[in-house]
Amino acid sequence: MSLTRLKYFVVVAEELSFTRASARLHISQPPLTQQIRTLEREVNQELFKRSSRRISLTPAGEALLPEARRILERYQRLPGLLHEAATESTRTLTVGCVASAVIGLVPQILCELGRANPRVAVRIQEAGVETQMDRLRSGDLDAGLLRVRELGEEWFWVDAAPEYYCAAVPISHPLARRGVVQWRELADEVLVIADRSRASLEFDTVIAACSKNGFTPIVVAEAISGYNIIPLISGNRGIGIVPERVSAFKMDGVAYCPLSPRIATVPMRLVVRKNKIDASINRLGELVRTASVPLCRSEV
């Protein structure tokens, strides 16, 4: 079964006229008719109902048409895919990331990408959500790692593995010796959370989680990112509410405890404009999707 015959079949199926199809293909009608007959013998099915006045697709022809279109479309994409494969070895990806991705997620991705294709360079640029979205629109970033829920039709995204909030506790605090901390036990504690101006979704999610568990939190400080919270906890400024990935950041004087009930964070996503997708981006997306989440547990 040749691609040429599939192309002829699609054109005849669209025109439902051998005369119009032959004109569109710039060939005479007898060779076109013969090619369709040959295709029918190859698939052992009649593809068209023929009469003196008109033709129409048979059920077999209707089934073949969308598949033939897909095959031809993939064939047309081959030169671009081969070009991508040939040039990927020298590709540099500029990837934005929120601070909480710098700790647990980005090192995993860079390590795995280095093993899979050591000649693909990745330039990491830390930035907040709004800055990343602006730079993705302008083309300054190839992709962004950020926490966001709603995205428009122009975007492609891949979710990292789900993660949940945990408590970052001063090691001298009684809760640091607990295996699991209940959200309601934080009602009288001073909390340190992400800055709303930089991470409004994270801020609102934490406040909503506290409310759901029956209290309004006492917020003493807002850090610009999850891992910037940790030095404040080490300095005994309060208890931090952070995504699990932040627990990969170890600092003297800080213990991490799971929170119960488990409440999911705003999802970490690799976000790309649809017109920027290529083989390197697809590989990066797969690494984001399969990256593990560090286990949050108290080690006191």
C-alpha cells in the first residue's frame, strides 16, 4: 500500500468525483481510477460505491479515510521531526522555575536529562509565576516550572507528581518530635508562609486549609518562596507551611513533619506555549511527570 495511493484515495473521497479529483491532482482520470482499483485489491475491500451519476464512500472507505489522513499527516511531519532530532544535540533550553522547584525537582530533572542527552543544555532562571508567564508569552523562556491552576488553550502543560503540605518546625518545638502534626494543632502557633504577592495561589490554599480545619492562622511573616521560609524557621520565627519538595532542603535546627489531614498543594507544572513543543520539550515533560517527591518525615 503506497502513500501515493492513500493520497489519491483521500482526494477522491473529499471530491466524490474522479473528474474533480484528477483535476486537483493534475493527472488524467484513467490512471487515477486504476490506482484506486489497485488500493481496493490491496485492502480486499470496495472503498467507493460507483454509479453512472455519482460515487460515495462504502463503510470500509469511511473507516479508511480518517486513518489515511493521519498517516499522510505523520508522513508530512517527518522532515521536521528528523530536523529536530539532528539539531537537538546542540539545543539550549531556557527554563524558568519557582523557588520551590529549585530544591527537589530541578536537580532530579537536570540529572536525568544529563544521562539521557548530555549535549542538551538547560539554563535555569528563577522567577515568580507572573514573571514566568510574561516571559513565556514573549518567547524569552522555552518552558516554565510553576504552580498554577488555570491555563488557556494556547498552553501545553505537564503536571509533576502530586505533593502535599508539610510543617517545617523549629527542632526545639514539641511538635518536632511528633511523627504527624494535625492541622488543628497549628491554631495557636505563629505561621510563616509564602508571600501572597509572589505566590497568591499557594498563600490562599494554605489559608483555606487552615479555615477548613477550624481556625484562622496567626501569620507573622511571609517569605518570598518555600525554601526562603526555612531560615526563618531555623531562627525560631514560627512554624512554616511548605510543599513536600521543600523538605529536601536540610538546615540545622529544622524538622519536617507531615500534616494531617493531607492537603494537596497547588500543582507544580511544566508550562509551554503549544507552538514551542519539540522533542526536547517532550523529553523534559516526561522527566517532570515521573520525578519523585521526597518523603516528608520528622528526623528528630
